[in-house]
Amino acid sequence: EAGVAQSPRYKIIEKRQSVAFWCNPISGHATLYWYQQILGQGPKLLIQFQNNGVVDDSQLPKDRFSAERLKGVDSTLKIQPAKLEDSAVYLCASSLGGQRGYTFGSGTRLTVV
Amino acid sequence: DQQVKQNSPSLSVQEGRISILNCDYTNSMFDYFLWYKKYPAEGPTFLISISSIKDKNEDGRFTVFLNKSAKHLSLHIVPSQPGDSAVYFCAASATSGNTGKLIFGQGTTLQVKP
């Protein structure tokens, strides 16, 4: 079974620029999550999709972050404009349902300078 | 508000000895707990979990203990091996109205010395 694919692996941008991350979940997984992991902290949920609908985006900074999941498969997370404090690893995870079957991708490490 | 806390940022143990990683939580609605292991440049991988109806769950060298009255859980690794060196995250979930959302602790870096 192929894992959760994320790209790019690394990205360095200047503050106020925009950036986008891509995630391809495990085939058949209806639930997709985007987590933000700041250095020294645990992952924090940004947004959760069930198929192509948003289940929870309560911690997504909507003034600068946006996410979509077209056709209930791939997902993109965008930051515009980026701030220094957005430097983190952005993790995508998918599951068939619930927390038991979470599979994380390797993440995208974003550095904002 | 840190609902899940891992108060020890790091732990170093000798190969063959026991590693004990601790986790505390504050939300009494949490009823399912998980441990994830993370190697550098990789995503977290699921290790072991426990439901609140149990106080112990064992899987090979890994055992998780849950003390609901103290809102505390621990992960025991016996015997510890150098390949266990990684960051360990405790996570919690409230299955009532379950959306699958996990709340993670800050992580504990375990180093197992040969």
C-alpha cells in the first residue's frame, strides 16, 4: 500500500510571499488532515476534510491560510502571505475514519526568512 | 491551553534497560490515547494505543499504562534498543462526536545508548 505523498519536501520563502503544499492520501481514505508542527511542539490540527467537505477548520488562520480537497482525493494547503512564525513542518495525514487508522506523510518543511 | 503535556523534553537510557515516557492530560473528555514515534525527516508513525476502558495495553516490547484518576499515561519500552531512538508523541482524542481529531503533546526525544 502506497503511503501518504507530500510535496515539496522543503521550501524556503521570504516573508509576505505565498506558498502551496500538496498532499495525495492513501487510496480510499476518506478523511484527510493537515497538521502544523512548529519546532519543539507537537503537531497541531489545521484542517480536517471528510471526502471534499471541511469537518474542522477551527484552528486554521483563515486570513492567510486556505485549503481545498478537490474531488475528495488530493489536497492543497496555501499560505498567502507567509509570516516568519509560519516556519514549521506541515504534515498531511489520511485515514479510513477516526483516529485509529491515521497515516502521516513525511511532511513539508517550510522556512520563512 | 496545553491539553496534553509531555513534561520531559528528553530521556537517555542504556540499551537493554527500560524506557519510561510520561504524558499528562487535562481534558476529562479524552477517552482514547495513542503514542506515535517520529524519526528525523519522516512523519509520525503509530506505535500503540489504549482506550479509557482499559488501564494497560501491551504490544511486544511496548506497554502503555493509563491512570484515569490521575489523568496520566506512560509508555514503557522493555528492553530498549538503539533503533528506538526517536521523538515520541503522546496524543489524545475524544471519541464522542468523533471526528478523528488528535491533540498531541510536545514530544519526548528518547536516546538509547549502545
